[in-house]
Amino acid sequence: MTSPRLARHLGTTDAVVVGLGAMIGAGVFAAFAPAARAAGSLLLVALGIAAVVAYCNATSSARLAALYPESGGTYVYGRRRLGDFWGYLAGWGFVVGKTASCAAMALTVGAYAFPGHERAVAVLAVVAVTALNLFGVQKSALATRIIVAFVLVVLAAVVAACVFGRSPAPGPSPAGFSGWGVLQGAGLLFFAFAGYARIATLGEEVVDPARTIPRAIRISLGITLLVYLAVAVAAVSVLGSVRLGASTAPLADAVTAAGNGWLAPAVRVGAAVAALGSLLALLLGVSRTTLAMARDRHLPGFLAAVHPARQIPHRAELAVGAAVVVLVSLLDLRGAIGFSSFGVLVYYAVANGSALTLRREEGAPHRLVPVAGLAGCLLLAATLPFKAVIAGLVVFAIGALLWWVRRSARPTPPGSTTTPSA
């Protein structure tokens, strides 16, 4: 039985806001410190590399999303262009990695909003956001618009405080540099850029997807790059790369070092709100990929249900919310940036591989774009911290094993392919 389709409610502005909510979220408050520890004084070079890879991924994803405007993003593209296994592997990595990211974002909300009671606040945040999503994607987009506006105001205040505050001598720069460290920093910063995937995973709910999705991805990625560049320059100019890398609250420390300590509480509130926005966008994306995988029986079929009135994947949203609550209650996942980056880089490697099979009449990008994106994803994934790489490989190995077991027990799902589309 075919699962009902989701309703198309999201226009270009809403799609851009969803992408911004996922990208200009907790990543800007959390990713710069570990990236600075890895890249040192070449943090801006690492940011540039991450941006180039993100651009290639975004271009490939936009062309594919316009061709296949369905829920699921790269899970759908991989199945259609490369075969069932590669699509499944992308979806598996996205669902597992981003569920961990949801838990990390929820714990970040708790850490900033009520230190010492992080888990309780995190659980409440997940329950509240899941409940909001159950009222429909339009309500979620409106809430994301408010959150993004507030976070942009806070980040503008941070940049202004650093530029126009007193100018202390930045911290010392590390001796020399490591090309490996720069690439590792770029891989960690990619965590903060990866949110434009949320636009593609909502493809079934976007109005005029062939036009809206590519435009929304380009706009949201461009705005995010400008914001990150301004914040990175401001923070490094005040703290220096060593102090930035050692900080647990880098933007709050930056405004304090610039003589505007009165702004630090507002920055902390901004970080909590930004994490809440990221959690909202992540839950939307993971639930839609879960829906797509359940339709193909790669996940339990009951998760493919669509609410008849609100036209949302309500069971998938409840299941993802419950899984995040369990993770938040049992584990400390605030250090999940590296693991999440590994999963998402593999996800986009499949997207670029899929884009390589597009023909000119299907809107294929210049061949250099998916080639550079594929190579960049694999390189950055390999240079991530060792524990993140090992954890990622183990998770993907488990996913591959489950796929082969399932394939040997059941026939191939209808509509899947074993070779690229002609």
C-alpha cells in the first residue's frame, strides 16, 4: 500500500528559513572552538575549505532535489541513481548521525538555559519541539523564522562588540601549522554548514520544488557563509586562535575580552535559542528521512503513516522524538560534532556520486562540481578525529550488515534500482 504524500505548504522564504535555522544554529556557538584547536591560526582557511565543499554538495543536492522532490533527500537520490544499497547507506548515516545531533543540541539547550539540570531541560526541549512539529510544518517554519531572526541579532551584536570594543592583544598563535589540522578543522566546521540538507529532505512539502529548492539552498548557504566569516574574523581578532580553541563558550568569551561583558548573558541566551532552532530543523529532517525509509520497508512500515488532517509523518516524528529523549536521558552526546560530521560527509558523498550520473537534460551541474564535492567529502571525513572516524565506520558497518541481512530475507523494495538510472 502506497503511503499518502505530504502537502506542499513551504514557499521560498520558508525553505530559506528552515536552512538558516539548521545552519545558523548551535554550530556557530560550538564548532569554532574545536576547529580552532585543529587548524590554529589557519582557522579562516579551514572555514574556506568547508565552504567550498559545502557549495559543491549544495549544488549537487539542489539539482537532484529539483529532479526528485520527495521526502528523504539523498536517501532517495542514492536509490534512484546509484542503487538501493547506496541510498540506504546515506539514509542510515543521516538518521543515526542526526539523531545523535538532536540529542547534542537538546543538551546544549539545557547547558545554557539551566546549568546543572541539562538533562531535564533537554528532555523538555525535545518534547516541546516534537509537539510543535505535530501541529504541522507551517507552524514549525514560523517558529524557526522567529528563532533565526533572534539569533542573527545576537550574532550581529557579537561582531559589533568585538569590532568596536577595546582591542586587546589576541592570544598567542601556535608555532607552525599542520595541513592535516586544517583539513580536520574544515571537517569539524562542516558540521555547521550541513543544515541545507533539511531543505532537500522537506522536498515533498515545498511549493514548486524545481524552482524553490535550488534557490533556497543557494540563498541560505550564502547568508550562512557571510555570517560565519564575520563571526570567525571577529572572534579570532579578539581571542586569537589558541584562546578561541581552549574556550568552552567562545563567543561569550570574545565579547567579554572586548570589554563588553554585559553582553555575555545575551550571547548565552542566543546559544540556547540557536540550539533550539537546530533541534527543530534536525527533527524535521530526520523524521522525513525516516518516513522515506519506512515507505521502502528499510525501517518499520508503520512509520510511513501520514496524518490525514495535518498531512505530516506523525508516527515518524513521535518515534524520532522518543529516540532522542532516550539518548538524552542516558548519554552525554555534546561531543558528537565529529561523529555527526562523519555521517553527514558520507551522506553528501553519496549525493555527489548521484549527481555524477545526471545527464545534461536532467540539469546536471558542471562535472567538476560533484567530482570536487565527492573528493572533498571523503578527504574531510578521513581527517576527522580518530574516535569520530572509528565510531562512524562502526555505525556504517552495522547499517551495511543489517541491509544485507534484510536483502537476503526479503525481495528488493519496489522502485529500487541496482544500477544507475539510464
